[in-house]
Amino acid sequence: MPAGFLLVLFLRAIAPPETDLPRLESAKNVGLAALEEGNLDEARRRFETVRELAASEPLGWADGAVVALRAKDLARAKALLSEALSRSGNDARVLALEGVRRELAGDAATAIEAYEKAVAADPSDLPSRWAAARLLTEKVPGGAPRALSALEKALERAPANVFLLARLAEGFRAAGDSAKALESHDRIVRVLDGKDPRLEKSLAEARQASIAGDSRTAALKYRIVENLLKVTPRYQQARRDVEPGVVGIPLEDWSPTLAAKIRARAGQPVPLSFAAIPGGGLENLRGLTTVRAIGGDRLAFAGRAGIVVAARSGRGYDVRPALPGAAASLEVADVTNSGKVDLVTPGALWVADATGWRKTEAPGADSVTAIDFDNDGDLDLYFSSSSGDRLMRNNLDGTWTDVTLAAGLPQPLASRRAIVGDFDRDGDPDIVLVLAGGGLLLLDNLRGGRFAVKRAGLPAKGEISSAAEGDFDSDGRLDLVWSGRDGAFVARNRGDGTFEPAKALPAAGAPVVADFDNDGFLDLFLASPKESSTLLRGDGSGGFARANVGTLPAALDAEPADLDGDGDLDVVLVTAAGEPALLENRGGNANGWIDVALEGLPTGSGKVNRAGFGSEIEVKAQQLYVYRVVSRPVTHVGLGSRRKAEVLRVVWSNGIPQNDLSPRTRATVKEVQQLKGSCPFLYAFDGRKWRFVTDVLGASPLGLLYDGVHQAPADTREWLIVRGAELAPAKGRLLLDLTEELWEAAYLDRAELVALDHHRGVALVSSEAMVPPPFRPEGLFTVSRPLVPRAVDGAGRDRTREIAREDGVYLGGFQPTRYQGIVAPHDLVLDLAKARGARRVILYLTGWIFYSDTSIQVSLSQPAPGPNAVRPASPVLEVPDGRGGWRVALPVMGFPAGKTKTMAVDVSAVLLRSDPRVRIRTNLAIYWDRIAYTADDPAAEVRKTPVPLSSARLSFRGFSRRVRESADGPHVFLHDDVESSPRWADPAGLYTRYGDVRELLTAADDRYVVFKGGDSIRLEYDASRLPALPAGWERDWLLVLDGWEKDCDKNTVAGQTVEPLPFHGQDDSRYGERQQEPAALPELRARWLTRREGPEKFRDWVRTAGR
């Protein structure tokens, strides 16, 4: 072997040369990403490159071993780990991998030895501690004492790990050490701290059985405990902390010496170049004008022959026959919410179906842009045309409505192109138009389906051919770039949707915005049809400089896409000759990245378009902050020298945030069905712990469009029964918390408490139904002899067991529709057999409703009436018609005003005594827990005693953890499990200052407390002077409330602001308009509403985290 070659190998073994560092980082990053995705062949090749470039580094050897372990090539893994161990100085991570290898080889004894060596090298290595304990328990006879010792030592490092605590308790029970088993049991109880009532109850029953020596019952109860624990986030995270769920954990960091060398280069741009890729299958395409990527494996070209879709295959691209019709431009978007990508061109909408695409007509135009302008969860279309622009509203039934004039667009209006973005960050999409006559025009979205021209500091004249948006200065605001006859310019957003004076760019061309070098900052590809195109690298502060990437072809259009799946964005061009060209990015993946795909729910939502277009993506990776708006099926985010991000926040297009605190390299974020608005929550202190009782003020919404057009009336009064088991005196005080946890503003005017004393065995009900006017007066019902009806659903199934008791087992299983809160029509027949001879018959229905919201109602209102149109149908009560059918007896039965509520329905006047059945029909998502009825139930005595409000204090509390115990049960919130980080973009305005607010809650007088998400009112009532209960009596409570709540849905009237303040006697149908205010409101504003809040804390949270 030549001496020179040996010298090269020697130098590489010491440290890779400076010029190889970007390639080395690229190989590591792509290898780890491939390993994460399960692409073992790619990962193997990349780690071979790492070993070639940095043979002295343990990472390439260890991670190559992980690939071998996952491929079940144990011999290869052994050889690679031997090399890794020799280079790492017995690093704990490599020793742990050696333990995995030996365990997979079936050698438990030496695997335990390797795991214990890993723990000795790094005492914080919990996975190795648990692996050793697990093998000692499962594989080593007599190994239990050592396993228990290992678990106890692990818990010294992680005392709150409920997974390890459960295993420790299980081990002591198996060993027959009841004292230590109970001690471990009690540690679990202390860690859980009463945050899950069902789990707490099962733990108590298990402990009681253990103490009683009933091992069989104890074992059964502990199985129940384990099953309840398994579904909790706390347990799942605890298990992931010690049992990662994959074979082998790869090394992600270089040795300190090499890491320091790479950090020294961190501020330098990675070398970048583009190389032509043979476009197998694309060579015969001609006359093209536009290209768009459809995900990562398909390309759509538009031109004079129509639209051509090319799918990547092993030999290049398979080109489908052209969709006919000349097309000068192309938009790729799922406008039908089918989960498939539709193609939109001027004059034609090609809707994706099972066989390809089918054509429907569309207006002619110069270009088309997708936008959910009315925030109803589907994509509408803006047609830019030199002969006059048109805005077409998507009715989502295959029809479109021209709303150009109704949306308030100025006339005449003609543009070349529309750029969509929330430029003022007020939560709705605005439009910047490239005007056909010259200049730019900003249309500010006012909500309610209307726009207004906004003076934004943009050029009013001058020929401009194209424009684009992006956050070029990393401040979370969309800036603008445009190009025209006078060159290319960039303008920084001041933060309010107006722009600073534009700055000229060092080159011109149609701007295509993307992060080509993965440094986290947006770059500009300027496509020029007459001369070479240019790449400008962004510096993250709004500046751009030419990138030395060689000569780029002249081009009519350009589209960024990761064609080879290697983690950096390549470029697809339509050249100046109208032909396709593919350019491979070489070097961008030396920096880290993540790809984010959004996936809206196909059913049970209807709140966002399926691909999440218009949603916001925010990423924080150490000090790097990245803000992007989704406009493609996959959003590519560069991370600079970091391989992973700490926070990924998606703010869906309807304003709902969703966080991922450890996003994968290729992250698919699926929409989670959750409430953004409902009502404030009521918690009661039972003398020992806090209990969630119900939500409140659900019958008094402000600005809610119940049919998408008209505002709902508000019944501000509410009478809530709080059971004695839920609320009990603590040192002579009764404590209630009213919390606002969702995206709402609440206005509470009255909070009175009354003690209700009655005979034991008598239940009290205050009907908590939502009904239209005329509103029902206060009603308190006593129930002494409840009867259970026989219940049969529309499919003929007996459902009596599910509704017989209030036990958290709900009658559900409905077929979902596209929309939250709306399900397939369902009915329930109740046989009130024992009411045949009764004069007074009352139904008591306990259940909850999964609310819809205003935006969903707006969407539902748009399609024309027809057999396939979905419309909400509130429950109606029917009785037999005597001919084998049914007739409507109560067209307005009402529904539960939240969760979980009991409503009383008097059927005395409508029930047929000869056939005492009733049928309840609806398509609302209402889930009954218990249904009972009474027949001539005698009224029982109830003694009422007012309980004085001694204290009421408003404060910031935070947000309770949300849990859902079953698929058909409501979301409930755990009072003592709270986080304080901003969760919602609070409506802007003045709120009640924190502190004493008792004065505002003693009467319904329009002097009220205004509070928002995260706020809480602690109510204390003086119970020291309540009368003693007679023998055989018990005490419940009546909470009397008065107030309003306003959901911040994007289509709620005035949902962005605290104002206008509501008042008694207002015209609810005109809320949001100017009305004559009572004299109390000016005094309320001046004296009490002194705390200014708004959406800024929420919007800046990711960007400022860690500062």
C-alpha cells in the first residue's frame, strides 16, 4: 500500500479535514433521519460515509451498529460495536448498545453486565437501569432482589416515574413483601396527587383489598389500576423515559474535539451547489409555463397542451396523459376536502377522484390562488384577471358562489396575481394583489367574509410582474418581496400589516421563497426568463446576498421540492424554452431540517381544510426561531447546525394551537379534535380535593351565528345544582373556582349560593337545558321515585343498561359526519310503561353535548338545501301517531347546555297514556348518561338558606390538563394539573384588574367581571352560620349565576375583542352594532377594566421562549 495513502488514512483517523466537515455533517444528519424513518439501507450508506470521513469518531461505528441491530445482523453489530467501544473509552451509550446486542443474542447474563457497566459509567442512564432490572426479573432465577434494588436506585434518580413505581410495587407484591408493596403503592398515590378520580378510587380499593389479605381481589384491582394508568400521558411519558420503544438509541453528538471544530464553523454558510438531474420521462415535455410539486413524489406542469402530472418511479418519472386545455398558471390544493390534491387552472378545476382527476368549469383568469377567506374550513379561490378579478366561495357541495361584490372588493379591480398571508397577524388571511395596472394593493380581511383596502406603504404604481411572502427577518411577521421592470425589492413588515420602505435586491427575477441551505432563514430563487436565474441567501435579518452556486438556467418558473428525499430542497424549473429541468441541491443537508405535513381530520371536525393551508408553523431550535405559513402539502424547515427542534407549534387555520415538544425529522401533525370554545368551568372543593363539576354560561353566547347568519339569543341566568358530595365546608368556608380555560372572554355578573336542605334519598334537579326564547323561569324539581324507561335505539338495540345509571357510561357510538358536533341522524325510543295512569310525567335526561361552533355553522349554511345538505337538527320529541308511525309533540325539546347537565322535560300534556312511548330525534352529538322519569312523584320539602359571599378574587391561574375518559365521554379538566404558558390568542381589550371582585358579583346589575383564558375567580362563601341538618336530611347547593361568554371563533361577531361590552336588555341579534348602553358600563370601564391584554403573549411565545 502506498505510503501517501496510509498518511491520508492516518490524518483522517485523527480528525477529518476542514473541507470535509459539511459533508460529514450531511452524512450524519441524513443517516439519523433515515434511521428515524426506518430506511435502513440509506442509514447504512450514510454511516459508512461517516466512518470514511471520521474513522476516529465512535458515532459512525455505533450508529452503524444500531442499523445492524435493527436489521437483525448481530454479527455485523458485534464487529461495529467492538470498534465503537475501542474509540469511545467505554462510553455509557455504546455500552448500552452492547447490552442490547447481547440481549438480542439471548445472552441475558452478559447483557445485564453490559447494562450495569453503562450505569456505572453514567448513573443517570435510566433505560439501562430498567433494562437490567427487567432481565433480572424475567431471565435470571433468583434475580428479583437485585432487580428490586436496581429499581429503587433508578427511582432515586427519577422519584416521580410512575412506570418504575408501578414495577417496584408489582415486584414487592410478587416477592410477598406486603409492607414494601404498600409503601410503593402510597408513593404512586402521592405522585398522582388525586388528579384522576377514577384512578384514585381504584388505587384505594386495591390497597384496602391488600390490607385485608384478599390477594385475588387485590390482583384484580391492580390490573384495573394498571389499565387506567396506561392511558395517562404521565405514565406513557414515564415509560418512554426508560423504554424508548426502538432497538438501540443512536449517538447524535460528535466527540468534544470534533464538536468544537464544527461549532467554530457554525456561523459560516454551508457550501451549496446545484447539479442537473437527468429527468427520465420528462424529456418530451414542451410548451410549459408553470410547475408545482404535489407532495414529494409527483410534479404537475401546466402549459399550452394542458396539465401534465409526472410521478416519480425507480427509472425516473412516469408521465400521465395531459389533462386537456391550455393553462398559463396552476394552483395545487385540496379544495374538496377529500384528502387528495386537486388542480386549479384558469378556466378549469380538476377534482381528484379514485381514477385521477375530473374536470369542472372555473372562471377564466391569469392566475388562481387558494384561500379560506371566510374561515369556514374549506379553500375558496381567488381568480386574478386583467379583465376583472373574482372571488369564488367554496360551498363544498361541488358548487361555487361569486362573492366578489359581497366581500367588499373594490371595483373595478384587475390583478396579475394574489399573494395570501396574515400580514397583520390578527388571525385571518389577507390578500396582496399584484395589480395589472401597476403597483401592489393590500386587502385586509375584516372577517365575516369581507375585505377592505388598507394603506400599507406598498408601491401604488410601477410595473410589477410577481410577488411572494415570507418571514425574512425571523420576527414572526410576513414580509414581502416583488419583482418587476425596475428590479426586485423586499419590504419588511412593521408588525401591523404595514411595511417599511422597500430595499432593492442585488438581482431580479420572479421570487420563489424557500430555505435551500437549511440554515433556518428564507432564501430567494429569482427565476429570470431572459438571463441566468439567481439564488440569494437570506441572513435571517432581512438581508440577502448572492450565493455562489454556479450558473443557474434562465427560467419561466421554479418550484422547490426535495426530489431525492435527502433533506434539502432541490429545484424544478420550467426553462426559458418551456422545458422541464431538475436541479439537485448538493450541500443543504449539512444543516438539520424537519419536514412538516398537516393532516386535518376527515370527520368530526370540519374546522380546517384537510392539508392545513393557511395554518402557521413555528419551530424553536435552541436560539433559532422559524415561522412559516403552510401553502404546500409539505413545509420544509431548516434548523441550521442543530439536528432537532425543541418545539414545533402548529396554529391551525381556525386558530387552534397544537404543540409537539419533540418533533421527528419528518413530522406529520394530525389535527386533534378539541374544543377551542365552550364555557367557563366550575370546580368545587369537597373538603379534601377539588372536583370538576360542570361548565357554565353555555346558554348565554355572544355573537354566535347559530345558523351561520343570525345571532343566537342569550339567556344570562343559570341555576346549577352542586351536590353535597362535591362541595363541603373547609374551616367554615365553601370554596368554588370559576375558571376560563378556552379561547373565550367571559363576563360574570352574579354568583350567589343557596343551601338546599332536603330528606335523604330525594334528588334535586334544576333544568339545565338550552332552549330558544321564551326562556324558562327558574325551576327546582325534586325526584323521590325515579323510574328507568326501556330504551331502544334506531337500529332496534336495547340501550337500557347504558342509560339506567349516572355512571360515566354514555350512550354513543354515533356515525360522525365531516363536522364537529354533527353526527348522522339518530333516535332513541323510551318506553315510560309505568306512566300509563299518571297525570304528571317528567323526563330527566342527563348528558352532554359536543358543541359545534360558528365557523362550522357558516360552512353548513352555504350549500343549497337538498337531500345531501347537512343541517343541524335540535332534538325533537315525538309520540306514536296511532298508525304505526310518529308525530312531533315537542318541536323544541332543548338540549344539555354543556357538560354534564340534567334537563327536565315535562311530557304530561303530550304523552299518550295508551302507548306511553316517546322518541327523541336529532343529529347533534348528544351523549346521554342517565335517563329517568317520574310518574306523579310527590313534591318533597326543600329548605333554602342563602350563603353569603365573603370573598371573590380574580387571578391568573393557568390551564388545567384536559382528559377524556372514554370516546363518548366529555373532556374534563384536572384542577390541580396546571400549566402557565400562553395557550390562546386572547381577544384584545381591557379586562378586570386582578384582586378583589366581590362587589361585582352580588347582583345582576351590568357591573361584572371580565376575564379570559387562564384567569380564575376564587369564590368563598361563609358556611359558619348555616342551620344544623335534621336527622335523615342532607344538603346540596344551588349556584345562581348570571353573565355571558364569547367564543373567539373566527366567525363569532366581535370575537377578536373584549368590546362591545354586553348588558341586560340588549338586542342580542344586533350584538356588535352600536346600542344604547346603560349607565353602569362607563363606571365599570373607568374603575374596574384596567388590565390590558391581547394576543401578543401567545403569538410571541415560541419566538421568545428561552430568552
